[in-house]
Amino acid sequence: MEALYLLIPLSVVVVFIALWVYFTASDSGQFDDLVGPGLRVLQDDDTPAEAATPPAPQRE
């Protein structure tokens, strides 16, 4: 039982250190995607333009 008095606070400290390391790396741009924008240029997402049709005559 006495071991829990040491292990629980120690595990909480380890979790806070891990969170601090994660957020520090995230803020410094460690997880930025460097490959995605270059590959996105190669994808052809353009939809073909619809053929221009004359407007229907309007009734007055």
C-alpha cells in the first residue's frame, strides 16, 4: 500500500511531462505535413465546366 503513495503521484508527473512534450512539439511545427501539399497539386479535382445552354424563353 505504501508503494501507491509514491507511484500515483509519480505517474501523474509522468503524464504531465508527456503532455508538455507533446504540446511543445506541436507548437514548434514538429507534426506539420510537408508531403501533403506537394501531392495535392497532382490530384485532378477540377470538374468539367457544363456546356453553356441558352436561357429558356420567359413567359410574360
